[in-house]
Amino acid sequence: MTERVSEKKRVDSTVAAALEAHRPWLSRFARRMGRGAADADDLVQETFFLALRSADAFDGRSTMRTWLYRIALNVHLDRARRDERDGRLVARLSEGVGGVAPEPIESASASEAEARVARAVERLPQMQRICLVLRVYEELPYADIASIVGSSREAVKLNLVYARRKLVEWLGDE
């Protein structure tokens, strides 16, 4: 029995070390999806927790990186739904008292051009933003993005075309 427990701890620590190597790009992905640094860290922690909990489910049909992107994306989407639901509640409550929901805080260290692009990317519809971030910032191939978002390569490419058109339009107007 103690051999099984120590073996389980050894495997868990090996998996945890492997996951830790992915922290930098997962954090970057979370920040580019519109999360601040603290939220990005929380998202990465939750991604690691879920990956450790479901490590047995990883079957090797994709790379570990693609698998972790999918988990992180699911965590992001769950939080976005929760935030949207909470935001509607805050908006309804603030209508009665004349309050306004707070705007996202811009990073003081970002240049104005980077901030403009970041604001425009945040305005994109969710799937277009996800595809754009994974392709442009994370430099993933179309096949990996399609696997992560659960669609075809053609759908990914179409989302990118629409996202780029909107960004050109919006950034040209500012």
C-alpha cells in the first residue's frame, strides 16, 4: 500500500513538473484572452489543477500543449460565461442607482499602440478572438487551433479573415 502511495506521489510530482514547463505560454495566452495578470495566474492554476485531476484522460492523440490549451480555453470560456452573467446582474442593479460597470484596467507598461490593439482584440467576437490569439500570438498551426476549438481548419481560417478585417476597420477608425 505504501508503495502505491509513494508511486502516485512520484507520478504526480513528475506530471506537475511537466506542467510547470508550460506556465509561461499558458500565462501569455490567458493575458491575451483579456485577463489581467492576477486572473491569468488563477486561470493557469485552475488549468494545472484540472490537468492533474484528469491526467489519465490524456491519450496522446494530441500534444500535451494542445491538450493544455483546450483545458485553458474551457476554463476561460466558463469564466467568461460567469462574468457575463455577473455583469448583467451588476448592470441591472446599477441601473437603479445610476452606477456604471467598471471598464477593464489597461496595463500602465503597455505602449499606446499595443493598448489600442489589445482593446480592439478584446472587442472581437469570442471565437474570432480565440483563433486570432492562438494563430498570431501563440503561432499555432491551423490544425492545432482547429483541434483546440473543436472546429475545422477552414472555420479557423474564416474566423481569422473576419477578425483581421474588423481589426483593420476598427484600428483605422481610431
